[in-house]
Amino acid sequence: MTGRARGFTLIEILVSIVVIGILMSAVMLSFRVTSGEETLRDEARRLMSLVELAQDDAMLQGREFGLEFTTVAYRFVEYDPYTNQWAEFVNDNYLQYWSLPENIEFQLFLEDQRVLLDLQHEPIDNGNASNQPNEAYAPHLLIFSSGDATPFELHLLNDVDEFRIGIQGDLLGNLELMTDEDFDR
């Protein structure tokens, strides 16, 4: 058999390169999308776990806790019945100030009304010597020693990829993770 060895033509090689390029682009795009969604999901799960921890601590210790949000962070506070004031947690490894990753922000809804969140936390001014209650400060969410809590809906938004996920809490302290399908209801 006298045939010559057949190789690939330039057109076949170019088509193969284009197909590989399209596939690589699709893989990279899906990786980026999954990464953004997973970051939101991880942050929502983290916050849900911390709220559940605060609920358990409140019931076990007979204390009242609160949760305050800014657009990009949150902090837990505790109520001191002796001074009748709220105070930040100190030396707590879990219920502490937490900043969200870049490009993620909160939207908080109480009684179906959006709460305008500050850009940063204000210091809690409990320095008055007369032990008069600080009427100006109150956290957004309350976690009572009875197990009850402030009903809320919290949205976590990724402003770059336009993903969102949410946490919904009811009066009994039950928490539920919300997905895109839940927002359309």
C-alpha cells in the first residue's frame, strides 16, 4: 500500500483550538459563578450558626442578646440588667464583630419594611456615671432568654455577580435559609 501519512490541516487545528477555548471559557465562567454563590452560602450558614449559638447561650445562661448590622458587618451585643444597658461582647471567640467579604452586603427587613443600615457600627456609649439607661442604642435583632427572637428577613447580596441568598427568622427563633425561588414568592 503506497499511501502517504495524513496529518491535520491548519483549518482542523484552528477549529480544535477554538472549541477548546470555548470549553475553557465555560469552565472558568462556571467556576467564578459557583465561587460567588458559595461565598454567599457560606456567610449565610456562618451567621445562622452564630445566631443559633447565641440562642442556646441566651437560654442556658438566662441572658438577653442582640444583633446589630451595618451594610457590610455585624456584631453581637449583650444586655446587662444591672446597668440596664447594652454592651459589646469582649473576649468571645465566636460572638464577635464580623466583616463580610468584599462585594457582599446586607439588606435587613423587619416587619416587611427595609431597615436603612449604617456603613459602620457606632460605639455603644455606656459611659454615663448616673447609670441611666442608654435610650439611644438598641440592636436590630433581639435574642431572648425564653428562646423567642425578633422576626426578620436578611438578604446577603453579591453586588458583582448579582447573587443573593437570605435568612429568615421567626418569633420562635427558627431560622430558614432562603434561595432565589423563595425571593419570588
